[in-house]
Amino acid sequence: MKLGAKLIKISQDVRASYWFIPSVMLFAGTVLSFVTQTLDRTVDGGWFLELTGFARTRPDGSQAVLSTIAGSTIGVAGVVFSMTMVAVSFASGTYGPRLIGNFMRDRGNQLSLGIFISTFFYTLLILRSVRSSNENLGEGDYLEVFVPHVSLMTATGLALVCLCALIYFIHHIPETINIENIVSKLGRQLQKGIDDRAGGVSGIDAETSADESNWSDQTDHQAACVVTSDQTGYVQALDVKQLDELSRQHDLRVRVTVRAGTFVVAGTEVMVAWAPKPLADADLRTLQASIAIGQARTPFQNVEFIIDQLGEIIARALSPGVNDPFTAIACLNWLEAGTVHWLRHVPATERNRYGARLSISDLTFEEFLDAAYGRPFPYIESDPNVRAHAVASLQRVLDLAHEDTRRPLTEATKERFATAGS
């Protein structure tokens, strides 16, 4: 059985995890230690010292240097991890717990931690290879004095990299909790999500698409095969390519009744399939595996979740205990940019971008407007300054909409804000 969407979910979880990049860098440090030790044992290190201008080091001095580097880097790694957790705690308490994932996915934090722990482990592996005196192992075997000059200089270079990484990290942490940067990052994620929603990641050949949006109404619903969820949780990924491939192999027509971000209970309907003959259990399991279920909503394939994150920041900013209208206005600016981006990149009359055999429920412009402006409305209407900015923001959207058929929806949303204070 194909794993389908579960593989997509796993790949997204790995890329978003805090441990993956540091683990890869730790492995790279281990490999590097074996490479440099091999060079030290097979090639005289004198050429390296002459090339770099460094003098030979005694075994005791090498051990002292390596011990200092190892002890310092693991200590700083602990500080880096602690500062990251402090930033995450502050952000989750101030801006909302659903933003934690954005901080855990931050590449700067992951790379900083990875540099320190990989340098620490590298120096430990080199330290154990240093021999300060000839040792008799018995039966005529001796351990000779050995100073890995190439490895020692590599460790010193890595220590310099760690210092640069520490300077970067100290600068980076305040930037990650700066509200303008947080909102800006969410706004750009929203625009990217809209681009994906417009058809950039459907995985279906455009030549096979057809405007047959009403085919499910013309199909015998009595012969439909209902596919249910095998888990309880949020839909995190849809494997459109696998659905398309299966529908071609078995002459299926498939209508997916959920989308990314939908909460489903085990045993409830997630899709309906029509086939000329009954489907085998293996095929049903493959259809089921094309939808990945998880414990939480994620930004992947889910524009609405990104909008809700901006909406949560607005709600917290306009709460009586915070009263920060400027943060709410910054969120509205990026929601305006997202709305304009939608109008420019998602056509008003959409063809079925998933092909003639698939029907998948996508976020509509009406739902987009409701998520972006409708849900935060109770908080915005209480602040005259933010409400006035929302009206002006929607007017700018209308100025760009021209004769777009979605203009009446935008006008109605603007009118709702304009009349709220009267």
C-alpha cells in the first residue's frame, strides 16, 4: 500500500522540526572527524603547518586546546537552546500559541544549535585520538605519540565559526520576536499559499484538465463508494498526484469532501468515489492514505490557517490588557496585500485545476474574506483607529478590483466596517 499523503506529512514534519538540521550537522561533524584523522595518519602534517604558518603543537597543548573548545561549545549550545525556548515562550504567550511552529521552523535557530553541537562532538572525537606518550599495550604493541595537526587546526577553524554563529544568534533572536518581522513573515507565507492555491502545486498536467465541475451531479450516487477517515484529527495534507493516478488506473471519479485544516472524526466521510466496478480493499486503503491526519493544523496547503494566525495577533493586540492598535494595523496591511494577491492570481471563474476526474473543495474568495476580515471584526470594531484603517484598506482593494465579479463581496465587507461605529 502506498503511503501517499503520509509521506508528504512526514517530509513536512521533518523540514519543520527543530532537531533535523542539527542532527544532520552532527552527522557531518562525525564524518569530518574521520576524514581529518585519516589525513593526519596517512599524510605528514608538516606541510599543513607550513602552509598555514602555525608551529607544531605538543600533545598536552593539543589536549588543552581541544578540551577548551569542547567545553565552551557545549556550554554555549545550552545557552542557545535556552534562549530559543525563552523566545518561544514569550512569543506564544504574547502573540498566540499557534505561532510556536514558526519559531521552531526558523532556520537561523536550527543552524546555530547545529554548529555548536557538531563542533562539540567533532572535538571530542579528535581529543580521544591524541596520544601524549608511548604506551605499552603488551605483546609488543605500542601506542605512539600522536598529534593530529590537521584535525586540531580544523577544530580551531570550527571554533571561529562558532564565534561568528554566536554573534549572529544574539542578533537573530531579538529579530525573531519583533512583531513587525513576525507579521511580515506570515504575510509572505500567505502570498505563497495563495500562489499554491492558484494551481502551482496541484501536480496535475494542465492538458488533462477539463471544466467538468458538474460531473458529480450527473453520477449515480447510489453506486458511490464512501471513503472514511481512519483517524481523528486535522487534515494536514492531500496527495493529489496519487488520487489522480488511482483515478486513471481504475476509471474513477473522486470528490474529496474535506480540505487541509478540516477537523475530522474517525469513521466520518472524507471523500466519495464512483467506479464502474467495486473497488478492492487495497484500493480503498490507497484512497484513504491520500489524506494525512495529524494533531494540529499546519500552514501546508492551508491558507486559512495563516489568516487565522494573523487574526489571532489582531485579537490579542486589541484585548483590553494589551491595547496595541499598531500591531493590529500591521496585520491588516498584510491581509490587504493577501487580498490583492488573491484578486490578481486567482481567477474569478475557476476551472477544475485537478483534472476531469477529481473534484476537491478549495477555499473560496468569500471564505477568504470572512477569515481575513469577518472573524477579527468583533475586535476591530471596538477600536475606532483600527476600524478606520480597515475601511481604508478595503477601499484600496476595491480601487484595484475594478469590474471584478468579486467586488460586491469586498464592498459588503467594507460597508460592515464603515457602519460599525455609527
